[in-house]
Amino acid sequence: MTFTPDRATYIRTHWIMAAIAMALGMAILWALGNAHVWTGAIGGLAAVALRGWYLMDEELGHAWRLEDGVLAGPGERRVPLDQVEKIRAIGAAVQIVTKSGDKHLIKFQADPQATIARIEAARPRGQE
């Protein structure tokens, strides 16, 4: 079973980040007494759009696989399911916390709850 990032979720997440960055940029300029508060919106949008465009191919290539009781992820990450302490959704991501405290993100999931359910179903009994 493979958990791949969803392109539409990636784009939606960046729209949300852009809206926050635009509002924050405008608020900072307003607090500083800048007469051109609207430039904060342009700066926030440009920053998040550039980041999103630049990282899209890399982020959408980070798939996780569930195989033989192990979650295998990008960068040769391996998380044995019997070492998973907690699984939770954080926005469009699923966070895996191990018993040793390591944290891993399965990012840009279209349905984080479905991803959690599939991982939970694969865990050894008594580990939920």
C-alpha cells in the first residue's frame, strides 16, 4: 500500500498559506505605519507561490509505502509499525510518533483520516 501526496491538496494548502502570509504581511506593514500596506499582500502571495512552485516536484515525489509491518518513506526512513506510539492528523498531513519520540509526516494526503485508518488496520493487534 502506498501513500502518495495529492497535488490538489498541495495546491490548496499553499493557497491557505498564501492567504495567511498576505494578511500577516499587511498587518506588519500597517503596524509599522507604512503607507503602502497593500504591498504586504503582494509580497506574501509571491513568497508562498514561489516556494510552492519550487518545491512541488520534490514534495509530490515523497511517497510512503506500507510493507511487511514497516512504513518506508523518503530518505530511507523506516518505521516499524510495532514502534508507533501515536498517529494523528495535522491539517492535510498524518503525523507518526514512535515510542522513541521520532516524528514523521506523511504530507499532503487528500483524506488524512483514511490514511490513518489504513495504517491502524495494518498495525499488530494491541498496538492501537
